[in-house]
Amino acid sequence: YDVTSAARLIECMRRLLKPSGVAYIAAKSYYFGVGGSTRQFEEQVAQREKERRLDSVGRWQDGASNVREVLRLGPVVGAE
């Protein structure tokens, strides 16, 4: 993800998800040549979303290719 596309994705999920809604995002941990990463995406979510948080719920690493993750965007406990 680059900063611009990440911001658009966060805004899209904000508009489409109900307050109690959850989104799962499958992503590569690092995007070579673009400069983005799932950690940077997590930081952007933390800056833009005060009622939701992003957690890594799965991580796959085979040693030969890019690390892949499944991220969960959901309500912060107690924010509902």
C-alpha cells in the first residue's frame, strides 16, 4: 500500500462498515517498489480510526516469497 491508496481504503471501510462491523484484509507484509507495509497501514488506521483497530490475525512465511498476513479491522473493545 502507498499512503494515498491506504487512505482511500480506510475511508471506504469507514463508510461501508456498520459500527460493529469487521473487515478482513489479506495483504503482503511488504510492498517492494511501492514503499508500503502492513505496519504502515496499521499506523494510518490508528491515526484515522479512533473507534476501530487493526490486528494481525494470521501470518504466513515460507522463506521463499513475501510474508503474507490477514488483518482484522474491527471495533475497539468498549467503543461500541
